[in-house]
Amino acid sequence: MAAESGMTEMGDRPVIDAELVRRTARLARLEVTEDEIPGLVDHLEKMLDLVEQLELTESKTSHEQLASARMDGEKLSLSKWREDVVAGESDPGGPRRPEKLGENAPDWRDGSFVTPRVVGGD
């Protein structure tokens, strides 16, 4: 049953296989050759391993200790956590007026960008 749902018996981690890579590439509208699939399977597995390691490390350590986490013997380069402060209007990434954002959008309705449907259609 776990294999049918695409999940492992160890939890909610998906099984990374060639079919998952093909489906993900299709949803992302990426062209992936059959020769690239084994490498992508391996790469996605490593990414999930890293995420699991960071989740475990973070739950057991402080942010300072997390900055020295290791994977496969290589030190990860994580910067110190910055203080969470509200950005001002003129700061990069700061608050913006929705009507000004919509001026450049090809389709803007009710304060939102309107995009073509991607999931569920070919």
C-alpha cells in the first residue's frame, strides 16, 4: 500500500524513482532526457537526506550549532540567522502598494496576478 501512494513505510517521505522525476519534470514543464533521470533520482535523494538531517539537527541544537552541521564529511556553509525586522517602503523586498504591482502585470484581477492553469491540464 505504501508503494502505491508513493510514500515509504518510514514516514511521509516520497519514494524517489524515475516515474516521480518524469511526473515532476512534466509539471514543471522541464525537458528531461532518459539519460538524465538516474542522476536526477540520485540528486533528489541527496536533497531529501539533507533536509532530514537539517530537521533533526535543528530540533536538537541551537541555531549557532546548526551553522556547523555536516553532510558527507563536508561542512555546510550556513550563515548566522539574521534578526527578523520589518522592511521599510524603500528597502529591497519591503512593502509595496498592490495597485503599483498590478500596473506591470499582463493580467491583474482583485489584487492578484492571474496566470494560465498549469496543474491538471496538458
